[in-house]
Amino acid sequence: MARIEWMYNRPGLMTCGKTQEFLAKKKIAAETVVDAKKKTLKLKDALALLDGVDEIVSGKRGKVERVDLRAGNPDQATLARLLLGPTGNLRAPTFRTGRTLVVGFDEPTYKRLLG
């Protein structure tokens, strides 16, 4: 069964709402949820989330990038582009399922990873 260990969510944000709707339909609840309005995560915090992660899947404006961290470590500028929004904070929604960190809302990615 699919599981989300950790999630960064911003209530009221359209993409976070879509994520919550998807998860509700699949009856999946995140074990730990961090409210992005109450706690901002900068690059250092975002990079710490990569401990134990093999893949980053980052969706933005219909484009999805997958980075296999087992194949090598991307430079910090690439990671910042994948993980951070224009404010320099971790983008919401972001969640971790298994050894994959998913950034942004992309329904096909969600279906692939969560069923």
C-alpha cells in the first residue's frame, strides 16, 4: 500500500488542494505534515530532505523532471531549481514516499507512485 512519510503543504494553495484531493480519493494520509505557512524551509533544509532519497521528481507548469541521485549528485544550482520556489523556500506541495521526493503536483506521477 502506498504511503507518504513526510509532506510539506501550504493550505489554500491551488496545487496543494489538488494534492489533498488526490490523496483523499486514494485514502492516503501523510504520517507527518509540515505547514508551509508556519515553517519555511530554505535550501539547507531542502537538501537535508534528500538523505536516503534515490530519486527527485519535480513538476512545474506541466513539465516533469526526474533526477536519479544514484547516478550522481547534481550541483547545488540544479537542486535549488528543482526544490525551491521564487521565494527561496521549498516548493509546496512536496512529499516523500519511500526513497522518492516529489515536488509539485503532477497527477500522472502521483498515479505512478501512489496507485
